[in-house]
Amino acid sequence: MSNSILADSSVSISELKKNPMAAVSSGEGFPVAVLNHNKPAFYCILADAWELIFDRLEDVELASIANSRMGGETIEVSLDEL
């Protein structure tokens, strides 16, 4: 069974151990596949990229909630009532 590497750059676990920041930075902001015996073991990304991914996932979840509530009961209120 072959494993796809879902990143443009990769490093070995040995390279990651020697210099973790250089290994992660080699992806230039994109994910880096960390290989164990030439198979992807995990992916590393910079904190800024993780925050962006997390924000987008949160947006998808909120959009799903909003879409599920469309067409439901509405209640009209004025600003004074708030």
C-alpha cells in the first residue's frame, strides 16, 4: 500500500530532530511532511498557518449552523427592544 505525501516538501525524522525550525521552515509557510522510513508519519506547519486553518474551519462550522437555521421561524424586534 502506497502513501501519498500531501505536501510539496518533506524531511526525515532525523532532519527534524537535528533542527526542528529549519525543517518546518523548509516548507516556506506550507505544510512539511515528516517521513519515517520514507512514509509520511505526520505533517508540520507554522503556527500562523495552523491559526488560519483553524479560523477557516470555524467559519465553515458557523456557516453550517447559519444554513441549518435559514427558513426557520423569525421574530421581528426593534433596536429599542434589544
